[in-house]
Amino acid sequence: MLVASTMGATAFQRGLGAMHALAHPLGALYDAHHGTLNAVLMPYVLQANRSVIEARLARLGRYLGLKDAGFEGFMDWLLALRSQIGIPGDLAALGIDDTQAALIGKMAAADPSAGTNPIPFSAGEYQALFLRALSGNLEASE
């Protein structure tokens, strides 16, 4: 049972990456709901990881039967779904502010889930990703 439990936990953590690495400190510092944080963060993290996940999201778009099955089409579908079910478009709508941005970046970079992100991000890159999600800026990071 212990081995099976460990295998399950390992599988559960696979691929959670930057989304959970940011959601963990935000939940701890702002007492925000973990699932809602993940739903808000998802498009920002997908955009940040675009260069390495674009083909996978295009495949997912085809499975979903999207007319535009590319990255942009999938993002449009995701944003529409998020809006349809009442998920806020940015972290500010959850009462989160930028006063602890540097700490959030450091905590996210140190979070165990960060190791499963397809692109390794530094604390500064996590901070920038957090600030984009806070302001609702879905533009690609430079």
C-alpha cells in the first residue's frame, strides 16, 4: 500500500509545474482557494510555456474538435470556458496584491512543483509571471 500510495502521489504531481508552484505560496499568503488559483493561473502559465507545449495544445484542440486547433484557438476556448463558469480573469479579482511579489517569486521557484514545469523558471521569472496574472496581462513574456 505504501508503494502504491507513493506511486499515486508521484503521478499526481507530474506536470503540475508553474501553476501549482505559484498557487501554493498564493494560497498560503492570501488564504485563497487552491483550485480557483489554478484556474486563474492556467492561461498565464500556458502562455509562459508556449514554446514547448504548443504542439501538445494543438493536439488537444483537435481532440476537442476546435475549429482553430492551434495554440491560439485552444487559448480562446480556455478563456471562454473560464468566463462561462465564472473564473476571474486575474488574481486581483481574488483580493491579491503585489506587495509580496518578490517573496512569491522566491517561494514559487523553491516549490517542489516547480521542478515539473517544462521550462525552468527563476524566482524573477516567477515574479514576472505572477505580476502578469495579477494584472491580467496575457501577452507573451519577453
